[in-house]
Amino acid sequence: MQNHKTQLILHNGQFTTLDRQNPQATAVAIAKGCFIAVGNDDEVMCFADDHAQVIDLNRRRVIPGLIDSHLHFIRGGLNYNMELRWDGIPSLADAMRRLKEQVARTPAPQWVRIVGGFTEMQFAEKRLPTLDEINAVAPDTPVFILHLYDRALLNRAALRACGYDRDTPNPPGGLIAKDANGEPIGLLLAEPNALILYSALAKGPKLPYEYQLNSTRHFMREMNRLGITSVIDAGGGFQNYPDDYKIIEELHQTGELTLRIAYNLFTQKAGEEVADFTKWTKMGKPGDGDSYYRHNGAGEMLVFSAADFEDFRMPRPNMVPNMENDLEAVVRILVSNHWPFRLHATYNETISRALDVFEKVNRDIPFDGLHWFFDHAETVTDANLERIAKLGGGIAIQHRMAYQGEFFVQRYGRKAAERTPPYRRMLQMGVNVGAGTDATRVASYDPWNALYWLTSGKTLGGLSLYPVANLVDRETALRLYTQANTWFSNEEGIKGQIKVGQYADLAVLSADYSSVPEDEIRNLVSVLTIVGGRIVYGDDEFSALSPPLPPAMPDWSPVNHYSGYFKPAANVAALNAFAQTACGCGISCSLHGHAHGRAYQDAVNIGDQRGFWGVLGCSCWVI
């Protein structure tokens, strides 16, 4: 009946295929890593044979595997096991409780690091911890907390570990806050250059090679838990090629990748950009690799003089006068070698100047269908969208405003925030648009927060940023996170849909994305994730199908104690444990001592952190 041995059949599901010729299905058959049948159960079950594994999906919603078009995955994987995540935590009280617990289990000379992925606006208390609060829970263990692009909080032990003292000078574009006696207090500010924040972070201990392998595997598993099957890695500061790619190369060679990764090359040192790209264009070409690990071109940093820092608490930085000359030299190398490229650009003013360069180069060396694009583009205008579309370019957008929207509004006003970025207008004007997160050091890697932001226009703090005219419906948002993103890796038509002939990448969801209440979009996870026809993650009724994964290394890793991005619906057991242990049984707080018993008796939802702990939270975690 068919020429391929069927490896897997999924049936009794609700498939959103994103194939306009066949938009809905209940079953699929998979062979050799690709879909060979997509239809109703009767049609697909005909493909069953003695070799096929058959799985009943229990009417679960199924979507194409999610693709993040801007994620710093390779760097994030090297560090994932060392980092305590505050992603999704609803209260500062609970966040600090986790910090105190992790401090207790972290041995010297290791640090406790909270490296982005959260905003103070997500907390019920609407604030960051004070330095006194951090020092109270961690008097001896170095603690580093990165908040967005704007600041880092270091306790006294971390200041000592970094070697910061009264004689340490401020770096260009950064501030080491000091007290009246000239001593550092533990606050580092980007003004607006975030290099000061990342330089401090780089002073901490690194994981050994074997631990980095394990760490990257755990980060992939977290991606798979959220339904992600592909990422485009945007390089990153302190991510040197090829040295820092050895881990991902080895996992690829041993067949342990559970994500498809397309990687861009990011120049690392100002003044050496031309040398970097000249060397790299001789080492290989975009497309080198295979469907799991492939070279994708240049960026997001092409030249340091074109980097506009995205700290909305600070005024917009003006690019230096020599930006155009620097950028032109690199773009000529890239276009001459037909290398796709991406460029970080937050502000319209930067985009205007970059477009002047691109149009000039295109007159001499036609781009000729080359896939190039801007990343971010929060304040881009219609005039520049026209220029981008005319030159065949694109824009990779991220949900950075979900984390920083309140700060943008404080500086520029509500009206200016209505088009940050104008993603629906981009689509109307024929610009190639794809969605992602820009994780891990600022916004979180959770795709469901991004999909919620695209469809609701709301920040994590609950602020509605956009009018309805700038929002998209759920299917359009999903398409931006799947099919549309394949343009950004030159993989159109081979993935991003549930369609015969495409890679069999999909996610079976914990609830129905198409019909859950808007606020519940953020709580979605996958219960069964498949990449190339291979099951890479399972939960709930599919948990027995999930491949084994060794414990996180080292044994004190936060990953062994917390479940990654916090999802209320997926953390019932954790909340129950929280009620039994953290809310007051073993402490002297007069308010919360033994309160969980009353909470259950009175049917109080202890998962409602704001309701249980109050707007300002409880300070009993300091004890």
C-alpha cells in the first residue's frame, strides 16, 4: 500500500496542519523521519504495518513543531545547569525562597546565577529584591542576578569574587554604583552598554566539558517540553567560533540532538569584524551541515559600531559617525559570497542608516534573492518597512516588549508603544516576518509567552500595549512561530507544517491552543514532542514514551530541583510541596505558619501567590 516502512502512526488527534490545502486532520503516518500521510483515521491507519508504533492521542491538539528564529541556544546550553531560573515565577517571595534554597545547596567556590528570563513586572510585588535582602539569604555564596538589559545585582560575596573595589573604574557605557565612601554596593548599570553586565558574569566558574554536554542535553529537553523542535541560533557575546561550538558539534556527531539547529556567526571584537568574516567565508558556506545542524550565515552582530543597545530605561543611543563605513565593508564581503545575514537593530534610526548601506551595496552587488533581515525593529516606521520589502528582506521579531513594555511607556508614552514592533503592519506590507524570543539572557525562552504577546498585546505585568489593529489571530501567530520562520533559515517547504513530505516535527499540547481562554495560552506545554519521527519528550499519559535523561550535572544544579520555566498548570505537585514546606510549617512567621491547612479547609487557591501572600509578599523566606 506504500513504499516506505511506517515507523509511527499518531491517530485520534486534532491536528492544526497549517497546510491550507489540508488544514485539519486526525491522524498522521511517519516514515524515514517525514510525514507520508496526513488525513483522517481511516485513511492513515491503512499505512499501519508490523513495524509501525501506533499512538492514540486522546483527541489532543497537535501543532507543527515550534521554531524559534532568534535564540541564543548554544551559549545557553553551556550554562543552563548552572542557572537558577526565575522565568514565570509569580511572586518575589517565591523567587527569593528558591534563591535561599539554592544558596544552601551550592558549594564554594560556585555562584548562584539568575541570568535573565524574568522581569520585576511579573512579580506581584512589582519590584526587584534589595541588595540587603540578597545579602541576608546569601552572606557567603556569590549571587549574580541579571535583570533585562539594564542592571545586575551582586551580593558582597560576588563583588569579592569579581574583584570589584573602590578603585575599579567604570567601563565605557557602564556604571559600578558606589556608596558615599566610594565602595561598590553591588549594583551594575548598563548606561546603555550591557557589556558591564556580561563581563561580570563571565568572571564566574564554568562547567567542565562533560558537564556542558549534560547541560546542553537538559536545555534541549526543556525546549522539547515546551514544544520547540527547531531553533536559529543568533550567536552571542563571549560565544567564539569554533571553540564554543565543540559541545553542540559532539552532540550532533553522536546523534543526541533533539532540536534542529541553524547557527549564525557573531563577530566578537570591535575592529576585527572584517577579519572575522573574511576568515569565516573561506571556512565554509551557509547550508553546510544537515537537517539537524547547519550553518545559516552571519550575525546578529555584524559590526560593533552598528549595535544599538535596547535598554529602554536609558535614552536611545546614537550610532557613531563611522557606522556606515564599518557596516559596508562587512556587508560587501557577505553579499559577494552570497551569505545570508541578520543585523541587530532596535530603533528606526539605526534601521534607516543600515538600509542606506544595504541599498548602496545592492546597487553594486545585487542581493538577488539573498535572505537578509533585521532582528527586533521595535520602532521601525512604514517608510522603512517599504524599503525592507523592496530589498526582499525580513524582520525577526521577539517578545522583548512583554518584558520591558512598562519601561518603554515610562520613557516614550503609551502612543509610541502601540507599534513596538508593528508586526501586523509588517505582514500587510509584504515583509518576511518570523517570531522568537531572544532568550536566554533577557526575555525567556518560553514560546507560549511569545504567542500570548502576539495575540493579546500584553506584558507579563498585565499592561495592554497594542490596539487591536496591531494584533494577530492565534493561527497567524502560530504560523509566525512555525512555517514563516523557515524563511529565516532557508528551509521553506521542508518543515513548519504537518504536510506530506515535510520533516515529521510536531508537538501534542497539554490543552487546546485554539480554544483555551487567552490568559491560559501562557500555561501550555507539550505532552508529546516528536522530531524527525523520533519521540524526544513525553509527559502525562505519554510519560512512559519519554527517552531517559541522566540527572543534571553537577548534582547541586538547580535543574535537579526545579522544573524549568514555571507553569502553574504543570506545577501542581510543586505547589502542593510548597504548601507543605515553604508556607510556614517550619518557620515562625505568625501570618503563614500552618496556613496551608486553613487554605485547604477554606478552599483557598494557594497557587494564587498574590492572594495567599499579599501584594508585598512575605519576608519569612529571609529567616
